[in-house]
Amino acid sequence: MMKGEESAAFLKDNEIEGHDNINSNSVSFDSYTAAATGNAQSAAQSQRQHSHHHHPHSSSHSRGHHRDCCDDDDGNNNVGLAAVAPPVPNPDDLDLFQAAQHGFTERVTQLLTSGQARALDLDAEGCTAMHWAAINNQVAVLNILLDSTDNSVIDVTGGALQSTPLHWAARAGQIHAATLLLSRGADPTRFDNQGYNSFHLAAHAGHVFMLLFLSSYSSSAYVSLVDAPDSMGRTALMWAAYQGNSLESIQLLIRLGASLDKVDSTGMTALHWATVSSHLTFAKILVDAGANPEIKDPQSKTAADWASERGFSVAYQEMIENSKRKPLNTPFSKVNISYFQIRRCFIDL
């Protein structure tokens, strides 16, 4: 559904009749995963495969880390087994990008002051050291890099997605890096070349604290982020409903006053997407909050029709019959909002 090739990773059906997969232009979110600490060759390969989240970890992990650190070669979790500590890399052997990933501040400073590297140099994937520092939550390194230039470059773009360091931090849930970047002028409303801003990326990944932080940074950020559409007209609430990876995130977005019945460019609501992806619990949260279950998409299908197609019509109807159907009142005004007001709202969830 979003423009481009289909992804079978999120729906058992490769195509919803009349609707492409919501993630089908996803060189996208999974492309925010090739950025974990490690070798550049793996990152390049991961980006070519449209993959890209981040995992700040040991030097033995590649940027393209896709499974739990304690998984063996068969994907089994062996937490109880004795782990061999990976070797610590020699900082003197690292380039600026590797040093930024690992947080080696002295090496970063040495490379910058000697003129061997500059903060805006690009690696083989077209990314800066600021991107790698942000996604690895290396706040001290970010400070050094920014101090060596000026804050006008805070939203430098890089990689196949032309993302900013804040995009990388948001997708990875790196609150400290995001805090620094925002404090130095990063724009949370800026879109990457697929039309996603930092709020969309945090919602897709289910990072509730990142959503809370981004929405509470300023009143203007709150107003412009909560219902901001991506390139296909989809809001963070729609992504949270579709992904189904964080109950707290969809509850928070509702509390923040997200529009429950807003439709995307294909005529689908958040409730449609929760049902299409078989996330009944998320559908119930939306209906309980006041979402209209009678809205039809361009194929004249309600969420109930999609539930029937997905094979859980009885459960859906029981959910509707037992629903509270009491719209939540937005607990605060969209004007003069403060961080503490939103934090209070989150605590109440």
C-alpha cells in the first residue's frame, strides 16, 4: 500500500484486495535497522536490502543486527549460556564513523582536530558520523561533532532515505540522543524522502517514551506531530494500530488527542488498519475510545467486514457488543501544553 513494492512481512496475504500492503514502500522503516555497531560492509548490504534499525552494542555486532544478542545460529535464545566478551576495538584503528558508533570521544576529537576528518564527511552509504552517533545514543560524540561545525547542520540528511540524525535516534528509541539534537535545533516535523517524520518512525517502532518526548518538546511540536500525515496520509495512530507492537503507544496517542476517524489516502481509518492486521486488542482500544466502527473504506467495507475476511468475525462482534464506546476526553489543551502535563497524562495510562 504505500507506493512501491509489496512486503509480505506484515500481512499473510501479499495483497489486500483493492489495497496494497501498508508497508509496501518500505525501503522504509526496516531500513532504519542497518545501523548497529559494527562493520560498514554489513551496513551497506543491509541498506541495499532495505533494512535499517539500530542496536547499540558490542563491536562484534554488525550494523545489520536483526536478532536478539543472545540468540544462537538457529535463533534460539541462550541467555543461560556463558557469553564470550567480544574484543574491544583499538580506537586508533577506527575511522570517524566507527569511533562515533563506539563513543570513542578522544579518537573523534583527534580525527577532527588533526584535519583527518570533518563532521560532515560521508561514509560509503552517504551517512555522517552524526547519524551513527545518534543511533548509538553517543551523546558526548554528538556534542563534539556539533561543536566542530555549527547547529545549522543539525538536520543533515544521509543514506538512501535521506534521513536526519533525529530520524535515526527516533526510530531506535534513543531518548538521550534525541534530547540533545532537539535542544540544538533539530526539527521533529521534518520528513525523510518517504514522507515519514520522527513521530511516524517512533510510532512504527512502538517507542512510547519517544512519542511522549517528541510530543512534549514544545506546544508547536505537539500540534504539528500528533495528527501529522505521512506521504500516504497515515498518522502515527494508524501506524500504531497496524503494527500492533505497543499497547502503551496507541493509548498515549489517543490521550494526546489523535483523530480516531481520520482516513488516509486510501480511505482507511486506524480501526480499519487494526482489523486488517488482526490486532483485535488494538481495535477494541480504538472503539472504546470512540472510533466509529461504521466507517466504510472505498470498497464499502467496514472494520467488521475486514474482520470477517480475516477470520475473526465472531470475536470482533463480541468486542463491539461489549465495548464501552465512551470517547475519551483529551486531558489537556493543544495550546500552551507543557512537558509535565503530558507526562501526567502518560502516568495515568
